[in-house]
Amino acid sequence: MGDPQRIQALISAMERRHGVAHGRDMAGQGLAVSMARTR
């Protein structure tokens, strides 16, 4: 999950779908969840 390009693509997709601020918030939450899972 440490692939910056995939993370960036995820964030931009979220931004397009939900608006920038909300998309970034959702992507951040998803990132936190997936990182907590791999730990």
C-alpha cells in the first residue's frame, strides 16, 4: 500500500467524485484504515 502513484490516483478520483475537501477527507480515512489493517 506504499505506492504513491496509486494513492495519488485514489485521491484524485475521490476529489472528482465528492469534491476536493470531502474527497481528500475520505481518501485519508481509507488510507488510515488500510494502513491500520496491514500493521
